[in-house]
Amino acid sequence: MKTKLFILLCSAFLFGACTGDYIQPTSTEDGGRSTRSSNPGICMTQDSVLQFSDVKTLYAVLFKLMDMETEEERFEYMRRLVPGFVSLKEKYIRALEDVDSLVNTEEDLELFKQRHPEFYYANEGEDIGFYLPMEEQEYAYFTSSSGNIEIAGQKLNMITTPSYERLKEEGLTYSKYDKTIKYRDFNTRSDFPSVIDEPYETFNFPNSRIKEVPKGTMFTSNWILNEAENRKFKVEARRDIQKVRWPGGAFLWEGRLHVELSFRKKVKVGWINYSSRTESTIMMKNIGESNFHVSTQQNRNGRSDHDIFLPIPCSETINSGTYWYTYPTLVCQASIKYQGFSDKMDFNWRLKGAYCTSPGKLSVVTRWPGE
């Protein structure tokens, strides 16, 4: 996390380390008392500002939140940790839930903006979506609408106007330039040829996470438009590799199929993000295998981008002292039910293979789950 925020937090930590081993939580300006957390290094002021004794305490909570599967688990954990605290992230998710029933006209949208002035509203072409007003969105779990937080005695405000280009890079925005097909014309198809004979592409293991392997290899269904319901839906898929901790404490590179489900609702002036439900069953196999590996049903309920991560294996071979790590061409099928459409949809796609060479052995997951 080598970002401006990370530098600020480190500065706060260093300041705290120079002024004492522990910074006593401060009282509110009007003399109100702080709310103690179950963690002795955290408390909340009367105006809902969380105070952390140091950066290490904050990151310990952040990493625990990131290990949880659902937003509701994270919100419940924060409520138990600091009774009475409601994060900006939770307010954002609740606002997304309100969009479907409250926002149908341009007037509805203006009233919604008045009720929720704390969010960033895009107004970029047909994108009228709203987003968290901070660059490092993980920290919305630790701030209220004010964006204030205190670490090692240093007061920080996390609120910034996010770059729309960065939101676009993270796949959070709506783009009218993506191809759109009508729901009634939709049928199962693959954007990749049935036989892939091009050479595999290359990748390496430079950091703790690789979001695409290789960059640019991605399946997209493009937007599927249901004109009757004023809804759009899209499936995108790519490989994702991350270093994960395994039982016993070892860290291994784990390949995953990353499937992203996106949807939008039409309001007269554009397309807005909101909260909905999806149910998915995904089957995968490496090219050359006879049987598919079937995932358990993936149910998601929440904001307009549902992320599914399913482990996939990497093959390891040795040739003349060089280690070769290969993700073969991946053959996928998905059956998806989206709350905004009446029928279940089926998708087929392939992701071309990629390989990496190394002079030494790497710790990489080489088997399908359960094998």
C-alpha cells in the first residue's frame, strides 16, 4: 500500500513512537467522554471519530476485515469492536440498497443527493453512479461521514475527491462505450475461438498480487440490456494470482479465476449503481481435462460489482534446471441468475494460457482444491 495515505499513516506512527509508547485517547471538544472498544488500543469520541493508539493496531483490524467474506460480517465485527460506531462504508452500502426503491426519476435522484451529500457523484456522460469519497476505500470502514480518524495522536481526514480515471481502472464505473446487446437477442456464446493454438503468453511473480495473467487477457460478455426492466448486466473474467497464507503459516502463490458481475439501473439522465442479488454456479477445467470442476453456488448480495474468486492450479515442470510454472488455457461455463432479469443466463468462455520461468523453485499451489 505505497500510497499517500500509507505515508501519512506511517508518519503518524513515527510521531507516536517518538512521543511515548501509548497515546491516551483524547476527549471530545465539548468535554464528552470517549467510548471504549473491546480492543484497548481503540476508542471512539463522542462525535464518532475512531482513535487508534498506533498504525499497527489499525492494520491488524484492517487485515481481519479483509479476511471476511461479506460486508455484513465486516459491519457486525466493527459494531462489536466499537459499540455505537457506524462507518461511512456501511452508510454507503445502505444507500445503494435504497436506490432501487427510491430513485426512478431525475427528481428522485436530486432528493437522494440531498439526503446523502457525503458521497461522490460522478456525472460523467451516462454514468450517474455515486462512490465513496476517498482514494483508499478500505479506510471507509474506520471513518464516519466526516472522514476523520486519529492515529497515535495525529488527526487525519480521509475525504478526498476520487479520480474518476482511477475508479474506471478499478472497474467501478459505467461506460457507454462497452458494447450492448439486447436481452431478447442474448444467447450463449464465447468470445474466444474453440481451438487456441497461439503461443502462451508470459508473466512473472513480482509483487504480492497480480490482477491479470497476462495483462489484457479477459473475457467480457459486454452489457446485456433488459429494456422492459431498465437494467443492464455484464460478466467479466480474468486470472488473478495472490500470495496467501496456508495452514501452518507458509505463504504460497495461489491462482484464482476472478469473475466480476456488474449491473446498473436506468434513470432518465443515465445509469446508476445500486444493490442487488446474484446466484452463480461456475464450472472450470484446464484444456485437455475431461471433467469440469464445479464450484459451490456463489450467492452475492450488495453493490453493483459482485466479485467471485475461485482457486485454480498451476502446473510445475523442470527443464535443464529451469522451473516452468504454467496456467493452461482455462475452459469455463457459468450459469447466473441476476435479480434484475427474469431468467437464468448461461455463459461460456476460455482464457488463454500463460507461463513463467524461474531459476529456483517457487511456492505455488499446483492442485485443484480437494485433490
